[in-house]
Amino acid sequence: MIDLRVLGTLAIHRSGEQTPVALTQPKRLALLLYLTLAEPAGATSRDTLLALLWPDADAESARHALRNALHGLREMLGETAIVSRGNGYVGLDPTVVRCDALEIRRLLADRQWEDAVAAWHGNLAPGFNVSGAPEFERWLDGQRTALRGAVTEAAWHRVKELERSGDAGLVAAARRAWALDPADEAGAMRLMQYLDTAVGRNAALRVYDELAEHLRREYDAAPSPETRAFAAELKARIELPRSRATPALPVAEEPGTPQTGSFGAAPSAPPTRRRHVARAGALIAAAIVTAGIVSVLGRRSTVSAAPGGGADPVAEATRAGTLRLAPKYREDTSAYSSYLRGLALRISGRESTSRDTFAALVNRRPLYAPGLSGLAHAAALATVYGELPPAEGWPKVEAAAHRAIALDSTSASAYLALGAMEMFWRWDLPRARQLIDRGLALEPRDPEAHAVRGAWFRWHGEMDSAVAEARTSYLLDPLEPSWAGRLARQLTMARRYPEAEAMYRQMMRDYPQKSGSYHGMAGLYRTMGRMRDALAMRRTGLEIEGDSAAADQLPIAPSEGDAARALAEMSRKELRDLTAAARKGEWVAPNAYAFAYAELRDTNETLRWLDSMRAGRDPLIHTVPLGQVFDFLRDVPRYQAWEASLPWREASVPRTDPITPRR
């Protein structure tokens, strides 16, 4: 048995011998490294080896050099170590050669995070290079980066395991994980949080100093504003004395976060809606920002209603001071209670039950305006989520909103609902803007009103204005994480990727147990072509949701290509699920197919479903000209004709006639 050690050193030992084998010729060692580590494992063509290691030599000289190198390896390793497959292929016998890098790959594939991190002893073949073989150098650099990245990812997985169990080794594990990538600001902030909890702020601030020094020395850069602000917050805080022996504590899970007006499926969201609407990648990046299309009647603070029971949602909504309804609507305590319950159910992610609650309230109290506004909102969400076909959902929105306005002309949410309907269904953007502005005038500090106006700007492709509206929503209600997520996704659609990434990282820091930021970051990374990072974020999001079965199906990808293939397989599985649902008679929105096929870059199928989106007035059709996932179609004549046929792009000036809801 030959023991090839390549992590943190470069040494070859025969079984039972302490003295390493001398191998002084770099190209022979390079050949051994490639035959050992190249993927897929197995025999490699001689032509590949010739091009990799002797690119400038003539054919005969290169073949002669390869024969000599193989002969030298056989003499050193033994005749059985090198195996030929005919005249064209050569490989290593895996039963003869053992390699520490291959062992780490096996541990990663088996999700043995702790063992994989323990087996890591440093970069692959540090300092080794071969002159005159640039392709080999690039291959080796890629192997170094991929393996270190995979081990770093495994180290953070181990941190999460310890965080959940409350193990006292959490700080040490986080320190080791960050040490693998000392430029990782998100990792540094996580370590600072753990140290602040377990040891004290001074220990956390030392990590910040190490981060700042590393960034200055290696990149001539400084920490981001978010990291500097976090450090400043630590410095400014007065700290009470504490024992340094205090064990590391897991980060407490935040209480349930409402998902009002958001496509981001909460853990309690129905599986059908999650399958059809909440997807990774482009659909999340494009769709979630269209949410919040109807106001929540002046909601100002977070409501947490336990989806599976627990606290009474009415009590939660009332205690949170959620609504500012006029006294006349609170006098009917039965209607008011039902209204609060419907709102709390919607906020907690149980939209179907919320819609049924509002419908029952309207049946009992047909003249109770807040109930009608709530029903309009619920129907709008169901339509945008894909639970109702647009031709069925939007007329329900219109009918309920008209009745609400007839009873109470100051119902801001009803005007916003009608504005959304004109925008998403009739594509009448001038009238939509009139209605939205009326709703905004009635509730100027309602963050969802600004979200609706942001959607109007998106229909016009005015992304800077859309981002500004999203930022306004966030500033009006900074404690509600859904606004931060919406701002991050708007920035993604505006192709302002560094700002979007910073926003997601801030969300991860503020709400580490919320999956939405991880799924959003996965979509951002996929858009940027960072497939390994996208896959890792997707896996983390699933783990946080408790969907370990789905997370286990996602591999630790050693390369960008492997990650891209894994993500493509996710899209193909989604298409299979959509087809199965349609065969059962479930309504499946055309956008679900269009985005999935676009992720696979299937031109014909994507265009076919874009035609279906136009014919059915799909609510997400306006995101297609903006969505990066469709960029591969931009030069296709058929797509250009499709986009030119979108009628709302010709109308951009709001009307000046009186604001009267259309009947």
C-alpha cells in the first residue's frame, strides 16, 4: 500500500516505512496527483495527460515523456499501482494507493462533518507548481479551492449541529470553521456572537480585530459597514461581569416570523403552495418581490401566531396592537374577533384558513368593511401564490374591495387591492397608479402601501425607484424581517448584487434561525453563477426548516460543475412534481413551469410557457423582462417578439381623471 499525503504537505510513504519516497521530478509528481484526484475517478486518456503536462512539446516528444513518467511511477510505487486500459487510457489502482484528500471527499459525501474537519491538515499540495504546464496549474488551483471550500462548509455544518444541541464545544468549532476562511465576514460575525454570549465582548472584539487585519493585509480592504456597525455596537455596550467558564450557549431561535404578503413560504405553509411558488433560484428572486400587494389595514408591529396551536391568534393580534381600526369596528366584538383571527392566521402563513375565516365573517356580517378588505387581501394572495387561477381570483378581489369601499371610502387596503388587480390582471398601469396613490395617501406610513407602489415601478422596469420603495418599507418597519428580505430581492432584480448579498448577510446575523434569507441568498448566488455557494445555502435553508430528508439529497459539491448539475436536477424534479400535481387536477400556474425550464435553459419549453403566461395573464409575467434567469433568451427573435407584444409597456403615464373604482 502506498500512502500519498497531500494535505498540508506532500509526501509519499510505502506501507510500514517511515522514510518518505523521494520524488524529485515535478511532472511525475504532477502526473501522480492528477491520476489520484481527477474526477470522475478512473482511467484518464493519454491525450488528456499529454495536453495537461506537455502542452508545448511535439506529439512524439510528449508521448515519450509520458512513457518515461509512467515508468518512473511504476518503479517507485510498484508495477501494480499503474493500470493501463488498452493503448489510450491509464489510471491508478485504488487498492494500492491511499490518499488523505480522497478520504476527506468520502467523509464529506457521507456527511461526517466532524471527521472531515478533523482530517483536514492544510491546503492541497501547498507550494507545489509545475513550470510549462499552465492547464495543470489551473486544475490544481481549482482542486485546492474546491476542497478547502467543501471542508469549510462542513465545519459550519458541524457548528450548526453543536448549536442545536447546546454543546459547550460550539465556540471552538466556530473558531475552527472561521479559520478555514478568515476573510468570511459572516463567519466572523457568527463567531463574535458566540464569543459575546459565552465569554464576553472583548473576546468577540478580538475576532473583529483579526478580521480587519486580515482584510487589510491580504486585500487592502476594510470590513463591511454591517460588520463595523456590529463591532461598534459591542464596543458601546456596557458589559456586566461574567464568569469566563460560562459554557457556550446556542443562539436562541427567534419566535415565528410572519410572512404577510410574501411568497417566501413559511415552515407552516401548505406543501402545495411551497411546491408551486416557493422555489430556489430565479423564481424566489423574481417572485417574492411581487408580494405585499395588499395592505394589512395599517399593520405596524409583528404578530406571532403559532401555526400548529399554542397562543390564541386573536389574543396575539390584539396584544401586539396590530390594527388601528376605527372604534365603530371594534364595537362588534364578535366580528372584530373573527377579523383579528383571520389576520393572525394570514400573518402566520396559514392563508387558506385565513381566507375561509374572512369568507365566514363576510357571510355573517356582510356590512363589516374590514372583513371585506381582509377577504380581498386573502383572495389576492391566493391568486399571486398560484392557489387560484387569475381568472377566478382577481374578480373575487375586485368584488370584495368594491363592497368595502362602498361601506367605507377611507379603506386604504381596498384601494390598494383594486390597484393590484388593475396592475396584475387588467394591465392598466395608469389606473393602477391612481388607486395605489389613493391608498398611500390614506395610509402614508404603511410599509405595504410602498411595496405595492414598488411593484408598479417594476412593471415599468424602473428598478431604482422600486428599490427606493422597498427601502422605505424596510425603514418604516425595520423589525419585520420580511421587509429586509423584500429589499434584498429587489436589489437582486436590479442587479445590485453586492448590496443584495450584504442585506442577506445582515438578515442571517439578525435572524439566524430563519430559512428565508438562506433561500434568498441561494437564488442570488445562482444568479451570479456561484453554484457551490447556491447549493450550500439551499441545503442550509432546508436544514433550518427541519426538512432533513430534502437536505440530505443535496450533495456536497466539490466543483462548480457538480453543483450546477445538482441544481439542475432540482429543477427537473420540480418539473416532475408540477406535472404530477397537474395530473391530479391541481391548478399549476404557468410561471412555475416557465421559471423551472428557464433554470434548465430549455429555450423551446420556456418560450412555450411564456406564451401561456401571457394568455393567462400570469401575475409574475412582469418579472420576465427583468429576471436574470431569462437572460439566455434575450437575443432569440421569438422572445423579442413576445416581449414587444406586452401591451402595458406602451402605457406609462397615469391618468388625471377622477379616482373612481371601475365596476
